[in-house]
Amino acid sequence: MRTEAVMRNLKLCLSAITICSILTGLASAMPLNSSARAVIPTDLQQLISADYRELKNSPTAMQLKQQLLPDNLKQFEEALKGVGIDPDKDIDTLTFAAFRTEKEGMKQVGVASGPFAMKAVIKKLTLAKIKPTKYRMANIYPMDGGMMMVFLDDSTLLFGEISAVKLALDTRDGLTLNVDANSTMADMMASVDSSPVWSILDQQGTQAVMRSALGDAAKVADYDTIKKRLLGSRYTMNFNSGVNFDLTVVTSDSVSAATLSSLVKAGLLYKKMSASAAEKVAMDNTSVDSDGSNVSFHFKSSDQQFQALMHSQLFQAVSH
């Protein structure tokens, strides 16, 4: 690989903030319970999970949640209230899965876990004359906004549009393989799923994210070579002492990891020249290193620094 040629073309690219914001924007816990894990199909693109209890303990986390919360999640929270579930009190963890299907393209489902009082919710639905649709042994209830929901057990709720929900139930019932059959994704999940906020992303998704993050560098022919060597990625966030973000990109070999690390470091130096004061602080708080076949990104800031960063022009641009 002609690393020098790639480096010369890093003219308009890359900040750690871009990487962090792109990934956290792709979405937002504790290890998945068995009911949740059983409905996640094997052809998984991304899994994102957040521990709502941990987030509620951090004003910074809640501010970030409100700023980046996608519209469909806002609609889901409102729909939950309509069936007697208070997201602020009754949700412990919320997980989103994006998966590929052979005939229907990309699908998404969500799984919420918490003390829902399932019988009380079903009673309220019955009194409101909201009738379920039977799908094998599952009762699928309509929600506001066109979503559907299914209780997987007393404390686990599956939701999404109807075809995605049915595919998830097919997975649970053994008609298709679940995520445990995908060793790459299952191994990455085991590395991060004890964190308050975590995500795993497959090879194709990782390649797309890094292409966006690298900007003009992704147009260089040499990038196509290294792109093929990006196998997946995982990240965690916690808010126990300020904001900590850790991203690991898994590559096929140590040379690819070292090359990617060099590209990112060069991009940071260039971007810093035109960054705002808050963005410069964020870049100073970011480290990039390669270790074997992995590239590790670490970002740490105080709550005050991160809140200032959230109001910066760059953060506003890349987080929407």
C-alpha cells in the first residue's frame, strides 16, 4: 500500500468528533437478556443498546439523548405512554437491531426491557378494545405511529413495523438463525455489552462509516485496499466521570491497523487548524492507537467540556 499517497490526500478530513458523532448517531446497555437475544437475526448490521437507568443519572447523557434522539424513537416513547408504560420509570434497557434480509432489504426492530407489569398493560389494551393479531403463539398489538409490539415475556417488549417484528419472531421460533450463529458479531458483543451504552457494527457497516469519516481520503484508490481489511467495529460510552467514548475498529492484520491509525492521526492534525476552541479541546482529549489488528480510539472529557462541544457548529453538523 502506498501510504504516502493516501496521506497527501488527507486535505479535508477527519476529526475524532466526526467519528464519535457518526457512530453515536447511528444510533444508542447491559447484556441482552435471553428473550431479547433470541429475536436478533444472524445477518446483523448493527446492534445498539443503552442502559436507561445509567443515562438518567447523568445530566450530560440525558442532554445528549434529547439532542440525538431519532424521531422514530420519540414516537415509540409516546406510543408506550399510550399503553400505560412510562419510559422514564418502566424501561431499564433499550436495544435496536438493524439486520439485512434477502428479499426485503434492511429491517429494524427494538427491544425494551423493564418492569412493565405486562398483565396491567394487556388489560388496558383490552379495555380500549385494541385487539391483537395472532402470529403463531405470539399476540401482536398495534401502537400509535404504525408500530407493532409483542411481549416476549413479562419484562421484555419487542417493537417495530409488522414485517420486521414477524422476522424477529421467526428467529426466536427457530425458523432462522439468531445472532449467536454469527461468531464475529457475537464475539464483539461479548467485549462491550456490560457498558452503559454500547454498539457493534458489521464489516459492511464499518466500511461505510469509515468512508464517511475519512472524507476525501476515501476517494483515493489506496483506501479501497484498506477498506476491504476492515472487519467490524464496536464502541462503548459511559458517563460515570465525565464522558468516555471508546471505539475499536477490527482489521484483518497489524499493517492495516497501523495504516488506518496513521490516516486518522494525520486527519486530526489537519482538522485542528480550523477547529473551534471546544473542538480543539475535544481533539486534544482524543487518542488513536493500533494494537495488533485493532485500531483503538479513546475520547474523554469533563461534562462541561462535552456540553460546550454539543453546541459547536461541527457537532451540530455531524450529529443530524
